[in-house]
Amino acid sequence: MNWYLQNGKESDVAISTRIRFARNLNGFKFNLKSKEDIEKLENKIKENLYAIGYGLKFIKIKDLDDITKMSLLEKNLVSPNFILNRNETGSILINDEENICIMIGEEDHLRMQFFSSGLELENTLNLAIEVDKKIEEVLGYCVNKKYGYLTSCPSNVGTGLKASVMIHIPALAKTKNTRNILEAISGFGINIKGIYGENTQNTGDMYQISNKQTLGVTENEIIENLKIIVEKIIEQERKVRKILAKDSINLEDEIYRAYGILSNCRKISYEEAKTLLSDIKLGVDLGILDELTDLEVKKLYLYTKPANLQKYAQQILEGRDLDIKRAEIIKQILSEKK
């Protein structure tokens, strides 16, 4: 089963963990723009793919249809700039579990990404370091003794590490405490972004929390600092959930209204679905809504997204037809437990 359909530690609040390394290879210019230069980079990587291992497969972005491209973005496996601004260039290395996805020819030669469900910073970092060392051994990186790994953007120099955790904080949102909490943590060297990263909005009470500093700190220090911050957010969210649960009738009413709409709608937009799913997940996590399992909630989140919905339905859909099919798929997933 793919990582995004699995449960992990603290998954009532911490949805997923991502470790990303920015790396550049010796013998190539930084921030490649031309098709020819990117193809030379890709050829070197392809020639050494077997030596790298880990079941990674090479895929050129231009060989993917538009729905598959968008499905990768919806699963947070690629960045918006990488997948949407391709001019017949760029590629990825990805394994079957999709917990490793390496973007080739983005801002840096390699943007290596490693994913886990829940709060799994240490274990995900260990996998990332293992794969990183293997690729460095096979391909060779641009490294400076004083500054560490060299990158196209100065903000990534040093470790080249961006660690992030996706969090779901509906109780803080309901009590209008989200802004206060996020503003407080932003002073501790932490970035707060929407679910698809830079310049994107939060959706369904979800935020991406990541480190700012990469230079002058070790990988373990970055991870430890981020973990402390995320654990504080988890603590605050759970505390507010308990307060809301004391007025159980109001909370249950909100949750079951959301469940009722999803169960009975004949068409529904993605915007409405993701708002309702925030209440659904909260209800399941609090044990209020026992009509659904964690797996079914994860499926609802994934297969209501436009591109993944079309892949699941094996149909190309748009507009009203997409909203009708979304309602059908929701009913199908809701009926799985029955």
C-alpha cells in the first residue's frame, strides 16, 4: 500500500512527513535551463540508475499525460513549478511505493524527496541519508568544505535539507486560534505554507510546517527543532479538541451534518468536499464518527481531488460531470465498510 494511504504516528494531527535534499552534480552548470543541458544530466543519471538502486524508475515529464502530472502534484510528490512549468524538459525518479520521488532539473539538479505517513522525522531522515549517500557515491555532488552542499538558491546552502510536516488543525480553526499559534511558531525559524508549498493557500485546515535555516546547523538539529514545534502544535490542537468535545452535541451536529451531505449529495465540488472532509476526519479521530475507518478517510481525501478522481474512475471528466462522479465515488468509498 502506498505511504499516503497508511496511518502513522500522531496521525490525528500530523498527516505526513517529508524530507527533501537539494543537490547538484559535479560537471554541470547550476540551474539548468536549456533542453540539451537537462538531457545531458538525465542521461548521466539514467546510465547509473541500476547502481543507485532502491527500485527507482526514470520517467520524463513530457511522457506523462496532463491528468497523471496533476495527480502527482495532488499527492505532493512534485512541486507546482516543476510540474506545471515544463517546456518538454525535466524528469523524475520514483519507486512503486512513491515514498521516494526525485525531481531532476528543477531549481537544482536533484530535488530528492522522501515521504512517510504521520510524524516520522527521524526514520524518514535516515532513509533520505542512506539514499543520498548512495547517489553521492555513484554521481558525485558539488560540496564546499566551508559551506557544505552548494545549491542554486542561497537559502538551501549547507545541509540542503528542508524537512516538513503536514498538519490538520480543525479545532484551532473552529476556535479562531490558528493565526495566533502559527504566528507564534514563525518566530522559531519555521515556515508555514499551504499544502502544496510555496505561494499556495491552506485547504481543509491543513498547513505545511518546515524549517527555514539550512546553513550552520546539522540535519539532526533541523529535525529536532521541527519536531519540538510540531509536537507543541499537536498538544495545542488536542487540548482545544477536548474543550470542543465537552459541548458534544454541537460538535457531533457539525460532524454528522458533514457526513450527511457527503453520504447523500448527487454532485459536489472539490472545494466543498475538502471543507466537509476536515470535519469528517476530526469526527473519526475523536471517535465520534465510527461509520468510517482511517483508511476510508484517506481514500476520500485522495480520490476527491480532481486528477486522482479521474484516474480512479478511469475517465476524463470536467465541470459538472466531475462533480457528479465525485459524489458517486464518495458513496462508493463510504459503502466499503458496510
